[in-house]
Amino acid sequence: MDPEIQQQLIDIEQRIRVLEKMIALDRFKAEQEKTRRITKQNQIKADRMTVRIRYEDGQPVLAEYIKDPVKFNNLVRKRIIEKRRGKWIVHPCVAKQNGYLVLDEGRSQ
């Protein structure tokens, strides 16, 4: 076989190996990104179903600032929280009935 053709075949085989490595790396990165997005979605869902409370004057009040508008609107709409005298009062029984996890920040776990 002509040495020039042999060299072209070797170059083509090397290029194929490089492309296969690139494809494998791209697939790995895509899988990592997919896993990251799913984990983030699960964390958001879990956070939206959790209410942190503490007790002030014997009443359960919200122990966190809720930045997530979806979570806040759900809590208000389901009457889990309500504002009294400038404080957000939490109804733990209603929260638990609606599937929320109520975490008492005042007690050790």
C-alpha cells in the first residue's frame, strides 16, 4: 500500500478516536447537567413543602423569610399562615394536613 494512503488512514483513525472521546465527554457532561437540574428541582419542591416555625409568646410564628412567591402564595391561599399584629402566624395542624413538613427552629432535633 502507498505510504501516503497509509498515513491518511492513520490520521483518519486518530481523528475518529478523538471524536469518540469528545462525544463520550459531551454525553457525560450532559448527564451531569441533567442530574444537577433534577436535583435542583427536587430541592425546590422539598423547600416549598417545608415550613419553619418558632414560638413567640406561645404562638407559632414563621421563622424564615420566604423569598419564593409560589411557596408564599400557597401558604396564604391554604390558610397555613396569616398576618396578625405584624407577625406571620403559622397553623401547624393545617400545614400538616396539607402535606407540609413543619420544622420547629426553637427545639433541638
